[in-house]
Amino acid sequence: MREIRCIVFEDGELIKAILAHGRRTGKALPAGQISSFEIERSPEVIARMTITPDAGQKTIVPTTGAELAAAMIAYCIDRKVPVPAHAAKSITIIDDQVALKIRMSGD
């Protein structure tokens, strides 16, 4: 028997998760305001933030794969949402939102 959990993130939560992860890992975003946020769903999930500085050119910052998953997991842990350490984790799309899928097998 296995158990599957999905934690669905709203766009605002996903942005907060990516920003916090960047601060934790020393990978801060360029200075400016987030002017747009979009999710590409194929073939892998990519979160793209467009940063618009007060003066200068816009910068697009993509977050994908393990980095996006790490940001989502850390966000859950910070908010006391249980995420089993030994479970398989992946990113998926549910109802047009990014979700962290957690698969646990009962041995």
C-alpha cells in the first residue's frame, strides 16, 4: 500500500518560497520589483519571475527542478507542514497550480 499527498501552492506562496530559498542559499534576486510571474507546465514545471528595476532592463529569473522542489519543501517546513524526509517528492500541476507531490510506501 502507498500514500500520496499533494500540497498545492498558490502563486503568492510559491513566490514567497522562491524568495526565501534564494535568501537562504545566497542566490538573491536582482534589485527591483516582481512585475510578472508565470508557470510553464511542459515538459517540466518552470516558475519564471520577471524583475523590473527602477532603472534598467527587465530580468527573467527561472526556477526549476530540484531548486523549485527545495524551495517548496523549505516553505512547508517553515510553516510546520509535515514533509516526510524519506518520501519520494516531485512537482506537478493540479488545477492550474504548482503542487508538491509526496509519495510514501508502506513497507
